[in-house]
Amino acid sequence: MNNDIAKGLADMSFADMSFSSLLAKPETPPLKNNIVLLVIEMCPLLGPLGIDRFYLGGVDCALAWVKLSVSLCTCCVGGIIWGLIDAVAIIVNGLQRQSSINVLGMHASFHPKETETAFALSIVTAVLQVFFCCCGCCGMSVRVGKTFGKHVSRTNQYN
């Protein structure tokens, strides 16, 4: 029994495997729901945490773990940037009415009947992404302004 296992391991050749072959797109991408993917992109924290890539599965799961790690190690800054890039790719894919996605390491096929719904949902997702970006930037500037204003008013009290 052990000889069979040893012989099987000896017959395996890892010389032809490379990093690029591990990241190569699969011959038949898995069938996923484009609407679910766009709903995931609508939620502000799911994209930066890599949930979109976890949903797509396959090689994307490895990249999802990397995306999650980058997000956690950079206090979500890296995840937000990566999440925005992924969101733009997914939204553009929906706006182009594509029945598959093969960009930025994301590989999946979608049912052709979902393309029109995904198109409309892509518009909504794009508006929400712009809203989240603007609210995040405005919220930070208001917070910084309040902090700066308190600091200035305290220094003026002592003068």
C-alpha cells in the first residue's frame, strides 16, 4: 500500500507548474449570478473585505484572502482602494451587458437572461458607489474640520 502511494507521488511532475499557471483562468468559468455580485458591491464593507471574490470562488478565493489580508493590515485603506477598483470592473462589466467576467483575476459566467437586470443594477450600484465615496470624503473633512475648529477655539481662549 505504501509503495503505491510512493510510486504515485514519484510519478507526479511539478516541474511544469508555475505561478502563472496557478493564476490562469479556468477553461470553463463557474456559472454565477451577476445580480448577486452587484448586490454585494452595493454594500460598503463587503467589497473591501473581499466578499465579492469569495463569492466568485476558484482562484478568486486566493485573491480574496489576499484582499482581506491587505484590508486588515492597512486598516481598511488598501481594501477600500482594491474594493473600488473591483467595483468599477464589475460595474463596467454590467454596463456592457457581458455574460461573463474575465478581468483582474475575476472569472465567472453569468446567465444571459440576467444581463438586462444587471445593466439596471449596475447603474444603481455606480450611483451608490459615488455616494459612498462622497459621504466618506465629506464625513472625514467635517470630522477634521470640527477637530481643527476645537483646537483653534481653545488656543484663542488662552490669548
